[in-house]
Amino acid sequence: MAKEKDIPLEILVATMNRNSLQFLYAMFKYNDIRNYTILVVNQTTEDCLLESNNSQVRVINTFEKGLSRSRNLAIQKAIGRICLIADDDVIFQKNFQQNIISSYEKVPEADLITFKTLTTQGNPYSNYPKTISKLTSFYKKVLSIEITFKRESLIKYGISFDEDFGLGSVFQDGENRLFLKRVINHKDLKAYFVPEFIVEHESNSSSDQVSSDRFISARSALNYKLNGNLAYFYSAKLIASLLRKGLIRPNQIASKWSVVQEAIKTYKLRNA
């Protein structure tokens, strides 16, 4: 197996219940997959295992559930100097690997760099900063598929995803925000944004479903983790905002507030 120093970039792909690598070819429609180093973490069952006969693609089959667990396992098992987080429904842009590597050359002090996503309609996914900048003010809007990092830095300082948060976990959102906040708040780590498109994705993601019980529950638990009892105030503001924007109806307020209370209660019990 190639040594870590021989691999400038490794792509960490999270997927579920796969028994064929065929899905990867759609992700690399603009690129030759043979030119990339890929680690696939397949959360699955014993009767649906994924195997690889491609020397550039390593596969880990795991019977655990939860996106954050998948991400953490990939970080632990990765061998690339720089890692790119990926989901199984993205399409990589031409020259994405070189853009990532050259960005770390331009900002050599960076331990983590996020990039831009292009929607399938050809538009920027978010209102991104125009120039290279520190991630401090922008990290809450970052998608996981925009995150790259120096693996050695994360391993050295024990940075990982909170496994209580993320799809398939107790609270099914918020994992990226917590992960990036850990990096930004660490005195020995530096995080940046570089305005280069590296990936294409549909114009919405699971984190855009802001009126769903799933999102409100995760946001309430996240707010409690970060702000203690002020979480009730922030959650009330969220519900008021959803009502004002017409995303929920007045007769849903009580049920949404019950979601808030249950989420905070659950978080307290898990962290007692």
C-alpha cells in the first residue's frame, strides 16, 4: 500500500448499503477516476457488502449507523495528507484536486480549507465570500462536501465529528457546525475559505429543511450544547422566524415547541 506521504489528496466517501462501486463513476463524470485516491465507508448489513477490485479505491464495510460515525471512521483510516469529505451524490468539478492542493500551497498555515459548491442548475450554492478569508464568520453555512483538511492536524489534536449529531444519529443535523467550531476555536489550528468551486450538488440539502421536526430537534439540542438554557430563547426565535416566513402554520406552534422541549430533555439525559 502507498505510504501517506505519497498521497497528496484522498477523497472520503460516505455511503450506505452498496454492493457495487458503480455509483462512483457518476461522481467522476468530469474526471478519470483512475487518477484519484478514494476511501469509501459503506454503512451496511452483512448481506450487502461492498468490495473493490480497483487499487485506487479502498472500502470499509461497517455495521454501525450514523453519518458522523462514518466520517470519523474515514478520518481514522485515511492515508492522504489532505482529505476531502464527500457524499455519494456529488459530482466533482474538473481540476478540483489541483485546486485543493494549490490552495494549501497558497495558504500553507491552513489546517482546514472549505470551498464552493455549484448547483446542478449552474449557480453558487451559497452567497460565498469573494476572497480567501478566515472561516470564522462563514462556518455556519458550510456544507460537509466543501470541507478539506490536513489529516495529521485533526489526528494530532483529536478533532472529530460529534456522533450525537448528523443524519442517522440522535439529532439529525448540526454535525458540520460543531466540527468546524471545534477547529476554529482551537488555538493551534487555522481554518480558511478559498473561493474555488470543487463540487456540484443539487440546489438543496437535508440541512435546508428548516421547518422539519428533524431540523428543529437538532438545532434545539445544538443550541443547548453551545448556550445552555439560552437554547429555549433561540429555539423560540427559530419558531417565530418560521412562522413569519410562512414555513409553518400557527396551529403548528405547539407541536414544534414540544419538539424543542423533547430535544433538550434528550440531550440533557444523554449528557448527565
